[in-house]
Amino acid sequence: MKIMLISGSHRMNSQSEKVAHYMAQSLLDNGQATATEVFSLAGNPLPLWDEGIWNGDAAWQALLNPLS
């Protein structure tokens, strides 16, 4: 059986991607899959999350200040 694991984090070197690679190898080692592939969203230009929220971006501050 072929299995594809999807790492949903868009961050490079994320824990999600590390776990996906571990799971892929574990499936192969245990004979639960004949082939595995990891598809990572890291580096993908999908607009999933804007890192500006952590960098004090003015647009984010305008949205977050009323919540404080």
C-alpha cells in the first residue's frame, strides 16, 4: 500500500514535517506500507498564515489592539 502523509505547517523545518517523516519511515519499517511520501506545505505560497503577527506588523496591531 502506498501512503502519503501531509505536513500542514508552512514553516520550514517544522515539528509537523519531522513527525511526518518519522511516521513515513515507521510505516515502511513495520511493513505497513510499500511506499510512503511526505507532502509538505513548507515554502508553499498559500496564504495560510502571515508571520507579520509576530513581528509587530502595523496591520496586525490595528486588528489586535481592540482585543487587548
